[in-house]
Amino acid sequence: MSNVLSPQEILRIAVKVEERGENLYAVLEEKADSEKLKKLWKYLKEQEELHRQIFQNMLEKIGDYIVYEFSPGEYEAYLRAISSQYIITQALIEKKTRELFASDIEAIDFAIGIEKDSILTYTALRDYVLAEKQPVLDKVIEEEKSILHSFS
């Protein structure tokens, strides 16, 4: 892997992470004892599915979304740090889908961390998106932020 991920690679990662998050929340929904937690996990699962579809569409229509004349190096260190953390997050989601959590609080803390990582990554990706297409990504970022409010 190169030092910096391309916008296409970031979109592929976003699709995978949203898919894995969807799977994790489906498992948590199934295992939840309280109706309140079941509703929360179901809502999060549905949001992950929606976001996965948005990123998949962006990936399939990459030429309609991505700026190719982006100045190299400006966000290189930032993207490298974010993308490496995001790849770690993918592995953790997979692991937690299999092992689950010791408590509901641990599961909620983990979900909050995933959503925060998503916001950081999608905010970094935003600079690669054509100005007229940024509202699509802005909507996802705002939805990710609103998910954080679901935990309060």
C-alpha cells in the first residue's frame, strides 16, 4: 500500500466499514435484551446501510464526484493517519462482530468510537469531492454526527 490512500481507496474502505458496521449493529440488535437498545442498534444498522449505498454510488460514479487535480501533499499526513486508523477500525469491527462485548456500555463506547472515526475520515475525503457533489458527503457527515447524539 502506498503512503497515501487515493479517494477511490478511501471510498472502498468507507463501503467496507459501513458494511461491517451494519453487520455489527445487526448482531447487537439481535442480542440486545432491552427494547431501547434494540431500537438504537436497529437505527444504527439502517444508517450504516444507507451510508454504504451512498459510498457505493460515489465509487461507481467516481468521475462524477472526485477532483483529480487535488494538490498533492496538502493532506498527505492527515490522510495517512486517518486511513491507518480506519483500517484498524475495520479489523476491530470484524473482531467485535464475532466476539461481541462484555457489557452494553462497552458496545456503546465502541460504537461511539466508530462514528467519530467515520466523521474524521469523511471530513478528510470531502476535500477530494467536487464542490457541487459535496452536499452528498456533507449529508453523510451530518448523519454520522446525529448518530452520536443518539447515544445521549
